[in-house]
Amino acid sequence: MEAIETTGKDLRDALAQAASQLGVDSGTLAHEVLEETAGLFGKSTVRIRAWVAPEASTDAEPAPVIEKPKAVRKKAAPKAPPTPPVEASVEAAPTEPEDAEADSESFEEPEEEERPNVVATAEDADNILAIVDNLLKSAHLTARARVRSMNDRYVNVELDGRDVAFLIGKRGEALNALQYLVNIIVGRKLANGVRCTLDGNDYRKDREQKLTHLAQSIAREVRKRGEEAVLDALPAFERRIVHKALLDFAGISTYSEGEEPNRRVVIAPAD
């Protein structure tokens, strides 16, 4: 794997130079921060080593990158116990809170009373579809909602129609925001612990595959270098995909650190 060193006035500038030299988009690069210096009058420089992440493609979504902490963390012990991933699939299964945190998906949702025996009913599904359809109509979007499946307290809703791409947005941000809004309304109107997951154009399934491949690629680099890698901030359900992808990866452990919405997965050499 070809790696080059570049220096810029900040991380973005250094990455842009590396991307230009390698002839790729900066979103496909993994990198390490080798040195940061602060000069007079606010001037600073950042020196990095960058390379094209294996299995990345130029048309792929912007990928989490390896970001070396200011103090190199060689085989550092996790600050918290590794978070066990939930055995779930983005395509058909619900998302559960990670480390007992709210299922925020980059948003802070209100805490709910524990209701372990809640099971969504057909009536719940109809009410949720009505809520989603009303939101779509209010936004003047050409899309419709249908129930794809129901899993315990979760009603999994699929969005179809001309404007679904707008509802997904960059890296699923619009879809996550809409799901957050729907669940706030569902929580107040139904008040029975039932929740909704939203998907469109199989976005969540495709995203799961990309995150899995990327996590395994970075894990190989971590094992080779003996240093931890910190991924970009991810929503709770995407962090669980990374944990799951590396659960049985030899020589690797994972844990999460930070606070929402900037909570990150750390891929570390196993002790």
C-alpha cells in the first residue's frame, strides 16, 4: 500500500495535498497525524502520512479515517470495557441502545421507561404509517411509507418514491433526523414503548456492508502497526456495526469513547 507524507496549514489542507498526489478523492484516504506545530500569529502546520484505504472506491461514501491521537497510543488499554455488539442486522433488525445510552442516532432522544415485554401490534404499525405519511405530505415530498417488518417493539418502515434520495441525505443524516422526529411523535402519541426504524433504497443495508469492509481493512492496519485507530464519529447503530464486524477479528478489540454526538469507535490491538 503506497503511503506518502504531506504538510499543510491544517488537516484538511494536508489531506487535499495527499489526495492530489495520489490522484484520488480525499474521502478514500486513511491517515495518521505525525506532527502538529503552532507558530506565531496563529500560523500552524500539520504533517501527516496518508494512503488509500483498501477496498475503498472513488464513488463510495466518505469513510471514517484513522486519526492518530496527539500522544501515540501503542497497545493502550481501553478506558472502558469493550462494548459487546448487538447481534442485529441493519436490514431487518431493530437498533438497541449501546452501553445503555439512548438510541440517539446523532440526536439526544428522551430516555424511556424500560418495557421489556412490549410487542408492536398491527394497530401500532397503522398509527406509525399515518404519522410518517403526514410528515411526508407536510414536506410536499413524493414518497410513501409501508411496513417492511415488525420485530418486538420495533416497526420497520420502508420509504418508496421519487423523493426518497432527499429523505436519505448525505451519509443518511436526513434519514436519521426523520427517524428521530418520528420516534418523538410516536413516543408522545402512543406512549407504549413502541418505536420505528426507517429505511429507503436499502440504504442501511448498503451502509452496513461498507462499514464492515472498512472496519476490517482498518483493523488489519491496526494489527500491523500495533497502534490504535480512532474512527470518525458515528451514530449508535453504526458503531454497533463496527463492533460486530470485528467481534471475532484475531488480535483486535474495539470500544467506544466520547460523548454524543461525537462518540467514536476505537479499534485497538488486543492485549
